[in-house]
Amino acid sequence: MPMQASKIEELIKDAFPDAEVVIEDLRGDGDHYACRVVAQAFVGKSRVQQHQMVYKALGGRMGGELHALALQTSAPTNN
């Protein structure tokens, strides 16, 4: 069964309460998402480390319930 965007956001927000999370269902099938996460926890982390942190927050659902996730991460900027 596909994972709902709201569940993805919930899992990410549980791990990063201050995060700005934007999710787009790329095909309308609940199986292919694009996700942008901006979180303070990413400060000083490489892009790979940031992605690993998000995958950890998803609790092993990648490749199972969650088939495809195009992920963009960053730390907040002080503009």
C-alpha cells in the first residue's frame, strides 16, 4: 500500500520538529514523491548526512511502503 504524503511529513516532523517540509506527489499515485526539508538540525552537515538523517526518520520505509522519494535538504538561511 502506498504511503500518504501526510505520513511522510509526520515522520519527518517527529524527527525534526522545526522543519519546513514540502511534499509533492509527482505522479498522483502516492508512490513517487518529491520532498524538500529545511531544518536547523542540518547545520554543519553534508548533503549526504542530511539525506541519511531524513531516511533514518522514515524508519526503513524507503523501498517498501515508500517507493520513490526525490529529496532536497538544506539548513535554514538567515536572509
